Amino acid sequence: MIVHEHWTGSQRRPQPAWWLLYLMAAFVVAVVGLEELFVAGHRLRELLEVLTVVGGFGLFGLWRRTNRIALDLGRRRL
């Protein structure tokens, strides 16, 4: 689990790893762009793009699951 911790006195509050979410999103966009440029077949390119986007949503869901405690604690502070 990749969670940053923020120290406040003697308490540690986990912080979500936002940088990892941004990195995953940039990776998905870059892969779709590379598929658009370098894959010649129309049907193959569409299939790869769909699989990439679905895989990206899977990664985003995994990130959400990994950072759920930090996100819930952040919501409670508001």
C-alpha cells in the first residue's frame, strides 16, 4: 500500500498518494496516444484503446481501494 503519512503532534494521518493517480492517468493517456500513432489496423487499434481504457479504470479502482482509509479520514476532517 502506498499511503503518505502526515504528522500532527503524536498522531499520524495517512494521506492519499495523489501523485500515483496522476501518474497512472498520464500513462493511460500516453498509451492511447501511442496506439493511435503506431497501430495501423483500425479494428486492432480500437480494441487496444478500449482494453487500455478499461485497464486504466481498473488501475484507478485499485488506487481507490488502496487509498480508501486516507480518503475516508480526509473526508471526516472537513
